[in-house]
Amino acid sequence: MWKFFTGTYGRLKNDRAPGYDGQTVRDYGNDLDRRLTDLLTRVKGGSYCAPPVMRVRIPKGEGKATRPIGIPTTEDKVLQRAVAMLSSDASTHASASSAFCP
């Protein structure tokens, strides 16, 4: 599981905006072992609570219209990526095992 989470962190893009805590992907990686250990402990123990997202407005097409988006913290991005990868893998196995075989 540890290798999986370090791999998940490695898939994050360094040029993305930080969340409300201001922590970049590079900053999060400075103490990666401790941070991932803490994250896994909280997730497994059921005490993880997703932090608030930072709301920003971005241009919508041409003109002055904007639309809101939410930017999660780097830690939440790591966990979201891990859940997405696990969910994708599980659904791939489920659909392959439930395929019709005459």
C-alpha cells in the first residue's frame, strides 16, 4: 500500500495551483514519508476529514463571464487520485469477471 501511495503522489502535476493551505506538490514532497504515514493513519482510522476547497473563478469562454471551480489541497489530491485509481482498477476487474461466456 505504501508504494501505491508514493506512486499516487508521483502522478500529481507540479504546476497545479495549491489549495487554501498554500502547499504546493513540491512542498508536500519535502517530508513525503511522514505526510503519507499520517494520511494513511487517518484514513485507516476513520478520522480523515477532507479539508475545504479553495473557490476561484476562471474565465468562461470569451467575454467577461466566469465560472467557479474548487481547488483541493495537495493532500486531498493525493487521496482523491488514490481512490480514483483503486475504483478504476476494481471496476475493470468487476466488468472483466462478469463478462458473458457461452
